[in-house]
Amino acid sequence: MADTVTDSATESFKMPRLDTRDEDFGPLLEVLLDWEGVSDAEVQKRVSQIIEDVRTRGDAALVELTRRFDRVEADSVEALTLSPERLEQAFDSLPDAQREALAHAAQRIRSYHRHQKSESWQYREADGTLLGQQITALDRAGIYVPGGKAAYPSSVLMNAIPAHVAGVREIVMVVPTPDGVLNDLVLAAAHVAGVDHVFTIGGAQAIAALAYGTESVPRVDKIVGPGNIYVATAKRAVFGQVGIDMIAGPSEILVVSDGGTDPDWLAMDLFSQAEHDEDAQAILVGWDAAHLDAVEAAIERLLPTLERAPIVRASLRSRGALIRCRDRDEALALVNRIAPEHLELSVADPESWLHEVRHAGAIFMGRYTAEALGDYCAGPNHVLPTSGTARFSSPLGVYDFQKRSSIIHCSAKGAATLGRTASVLARGEALTAHARSAENRIDD
């Protein structure tokens, strides 16, 4: 990606600025936030062909497509399968510091997600009727882990551990390995997270295999995990056949500062999201003009020191902004308007803000809570709603791997009472078989 950016790493850079006082602020904000994640017709056509190929030819299609797209020579899916022993070997081979970091992060993520686990419940009415809800885990979950440009062991932990905590019986992981290169940190994370099966396949073909099953890849009930446009398009296409977590857009951060946080810290917080890719979004909101100037200066000074400076520069230029607002209330209004994936409240008393934040994927409170901590080891999940979908969506969690079944057990007296009500309503809808079914249980 970096070679598509022509700017020199040392080029002077000014962060785009917006001001809520300006008459054109509203339209400019709309342009800044606009993101269309829907793939074009050509991508959809290619994905449909891949899905149909996998459905029709199973393992043979997976081997051929993996050879074509990932340049991996294999004669069977068995050759693309990693055993639990291989995952454990990867964990044991890591340097002590990496092994300890993985274990520490996994422990914190597991501990946090245990608090999310729902339990079955029921109650009995006066006439003896029993009502309730039974919670059960999915039988099998599929975890997609990106490969190629970067390795993401943290994604393995964040996707697999909630499934494990929920009680999912089998966790199936797919991960592309272009040119056959395996990443031991990713494999070690799969071992730590309790993944049962790992297949080194990726792209739309991996999503199709998880959704429909092949001779070797078991069919799953839900697919979670991020991927490129082909993966996202395939997830959208198989939804309904299986469940999916979400269609995620580029990473985002919105930082609100009251002027008391070190400008260098804030610059690096913005960079931490902008370095993902050129479409990532990093915005800072504040009402202290001098402070915004200081952050802008820190950005210009620190940007050339980054390894991924060209990507960061492209991201900040096209989708980043420093926004000056009038006060705290206007900052909160912007938070709820933007509904960011990551929200940093870099303010003196963040807890006093919390009850007024209605829309955000994850909220990082106070000057010392960098968003990057949440990406790896704080505990809460880093799979979060993007592109404003925090208005109606939540982070990935244990609840995504659990189902709820309603429980109804009528006593004779309860059936008679409910039957009279149901009969009236059913006849009002002209559904007489419904009415007569309910009436049969009425004991006069």
C-alpha cells in the first residue's frame, strides 16, 4: 500500500481543520464521514463465482483457488490443515516475551468475557404456568483471520476466546498464508485461544467453505472476523445460510480532548489508527484552539518518524481532521453524531461524560487510556462496529455465540386462561385453526 503514496516521508504536512462555527461545517462533516463499504458489481460477480465453485466442487475448488490466489502448491486440503500439535509447537517456539504477552492478553480477554455470559432463567406464575428462556451456545463457529500484508494474533484471541467462553463445541479457523508463509505468533494465538481446527485458506473461498462445508472443512453456524473486500462481500452473500458478526469498514478513532493531555500523546493516538490503511479515520475534537494548534504541530513533527508514514499521511489527508467546537456539550453532540468505533475521552473527569455518550463501539476514558491497549490486552473486544453503526450495533462478545430459546409450559388452568385470550385474537385475524387449537385446551 505504501508505494501508492507519492509524498516524501519528510514532506511538510498540515492536518485538515474544521470548525463548528463555520456555515459549511455540516456538509463538510458529512463528506468526511461518508464511507461506502459496498463492493462493486465486478467484485460481487467474482465472489459469487467463487462461492458457487466451492459449493459445487468442495475440496478440489479450495485447493485450486488457494494455488491461484495464495501461490500455495498443495494437492489436498489435508496439506492445508494444521494439527493441534503444530499450534502447540508454534506456541512453545516463541520467545519468552511473546509467549508471556499472549498468555497475559488471553487471560485478560477471557476474564472480561466471562462477565458477559448469559444464563438460562425461568419463573412460575400463580396458576402453575412456567415461562423462561434457555441459553445455549452455537455448535460450531468459524473464525476468519487476515493474512498477507500483516499478521493479527490479536484477532485470533478476540474472535475465538468469546466463542470458547460461550461454550461453542468446535471453533474452526481459516487463515490465508500467501506463498506458504506461516506466522507462528498467529498459530500460537490459536493454541492459546482453544481453536480446534485450522485451515490455511483465505478469501471468499474460505468463507464459502465455512458457510456450506466441504469434504474436509466442517460447516459452521456463524462466521466472525475481519477481511478484505472479497471476504466482506462473501460474508454478506452467505448471510442467512450462516450468521455473521458484521460487515466492518475501515478502522476509526475519535479523540475528545479538553486541552490537558500531552499533544505528542494525542498525535500518536491518531497515528495508531491511521496506520492501518489509507481509508482509516482519525479525528480529534476540542474547544481549546491553542491546544489544537499544539496537536497539529506534534503531528507534523512526529509523522516523519513513523515506519508507516506514507499510509498515515494518506489517511489523515483524506479522512482525518482536527475539529474545533464551542464547548463540552457540542463535543458530546459530535460524539453521538459520529458514533465512532473507538472513542477516547482524554479529559479530566471522563466518568462525568459517560452517561451522555449514547453511541460508541468502545470508550477509552482518561488521559492514560490509549486505544492501543484495547486492541491487544485490556480485556474488552476489539471487534467493534464501524462507519456509524455503533448507533445500533455492539462489540463482538460472548452473546454473539449464544442463542436464546423461549420456554412455555402451561398448566391446565393456565392453558384455559390463555386459550380464551388467544381464541379472541385468532378469530379477529380469521385464523380459525389457531383459535380452535387454543379452545381445545379450555376446560369449562
